[in-house]
Amino acid sequence: MTKKNIALLAGGNSGEAEISYKSASIIEQNIDDTLYNTYKISLFQKDWHYQDEEGNKIQIDKNDFSLSLNGEKINFDCVFIAIHGTPGEDGMLQGYFEMLGIPYTTCDHTTSALTFNKSYCNKIVDACGINTSNSVHLFSHLPFTIENILNEISLPCFVKPNNGGSSIGMSKVNKAGELQTAIDKAFKEDNQVLIEEFIKGKELSCGMINTKNGLIVFPITQIISENEYFDYEAKYLGKSKEVTPAEVNEEITNKVKSTAAYLYNKLNCKGIVRFDFIYEEETEELYFLEVNTVPGQSAESIVPQQARAMGMTIKELYTLLLEASM
């Protein structure tokens, strides 16, 4: 059997590039080398290159996304997108590969662009009948006042870049006097900022993957942060406890799984996707937090934990992903 050529795309143009390279390292180790030839491609701005064993950097031909090695032209059967943030999670690369007719492992360009914009995604989720937090959407070119913001939402609240992930540029605000500083911090990462009311409850996460035989929904995870919230340090520097399967009752588990699967289909998702929720215990209501269409695959990441919890190896997970994508 002829092995397929897979381009593993890592890096990107955002502050999440470091996480992307960690994900790509785990992915590269776990793609089945009896089925696939894997070429890790590093992307930053206009520099798209493959580094060979001697350390030579060979640029990708962007006209057809091909690679020339030792006089041989390599075309790719599928692209494994492991870039968090732009341009791997916001629809830009997806549109490029769609124009070239090359299969890839994530949601399409429309879904990627929509879900990357937290405010617009919340509006769609809300229209689907799922609870979302009260929020205010700011643009850097439009005026705003702290007074008007506080007329719309209550404190405490979260202030975050509207387009981005890994909690970079995010702050929790408890007092009105802290709000402007938090907004300024978020605007350093993005020209749009989302401010959301804080919801007290259990943070629960559910990953899933579409396969040739249908959707597989993973066991859910409860995230317990040692910090005030699930920030960058909690996510990637060990400052959180992640319990998989979550120690919640069957009713809550089923509610999270069914809601996540419903949104996966409503948002026209593909590939491996993770949905995050808050379960408010007083009202017994589930609130949508966000969707991650290129969830982390590093050793610390949630989706690999969930796959292992259901008895699936990471190699099996990536084989299912690549088979469905092609």
C-alpha cells in the first residue's frame, strides 16, 4: 500500500505559536508511520518551510503547496493543521487549501472564521437556544465609555481579545477601576475585545471527532484552576487540576455531551473540536463558554486526556481524523 503524504502545519502568526509547536511535536510522534509520511511545515508570516535532517530549510511552493526534496516534488494528500490562532484557526488557511483542492483536518473556512470571533459565535449559539453570558463587544476604532459598559453588564467580568485563544491577553475584573487596564491589555492582542459577565459554576469541557462512521463524543473533563480562573498559567504551566471523566452526575454529563454534539452539527464543525461550558449549580443551567476548532494536542491538553479516558490511543485518534478528512 502506498503511504499518503501528510503536511503537519505548525507555528502561526500569533502568541499561540509556542503552544502550536508543542501540539505538533506530539502529533508528529503519534501519526501512524506505517500509513503516512509526515512532513512538519513551520509557518510564520511569509516563511513556510520544511527543515530536513541536516537542518536545511526548504521553502514550500505556495502556488500549489508542494515541497521539492532532492529533486523530487512532493504533493500532499492531506494537511494536518496544528496552528492555534491566526492563520490556522480563523479560516485563512482553510480558504487557501479549499482553493487548491487539498483536504485538511479542521472545520471549513466559514465555520473557522465564525467560531474564531467569540462575539459573533456567541450570537449564533444564543440563536440556537443555548445559554451564553451577557457581554459587550468593543472595537478599537469605535468609542466606548466604562460607564456605558457597566450599564450593560455586571461585575465581576472577564475581558479578553475577541479573536484569540490560550487565555492570552485575558483578565478577570472585580472592580470598576480595573476595567480600563484590562481592556488596554486585551487590545494589545486584538483590535476587538469581548467583555463577559462572570458565571460561577463548574467548568466542563467536551471534545469530539467526526469519523467515517459518525460522531464520537469523548468523556467530559472538569477543569479546576489553582488560579482565580483558567488562565495561560493554569492551562499550560500545571496550575490546574483536570478531572477526566468529570466527577459530576450522569444527568449533567449527558447534558454537556448532547449540547456539545448539537452545537458541533449546528455550527457545521469537522475534525476534532472541543466545547467549553459553565454549569451553574444554583440554577442548574448550562452556559456556553467557547468552541475550540484546533484544540491543543500537547501532553497537557484536554482532548488527548479525553481520548485516553475512553480507551483510544492518540495514534488511533489521528488515524480516524486523517481518514475522515481525506
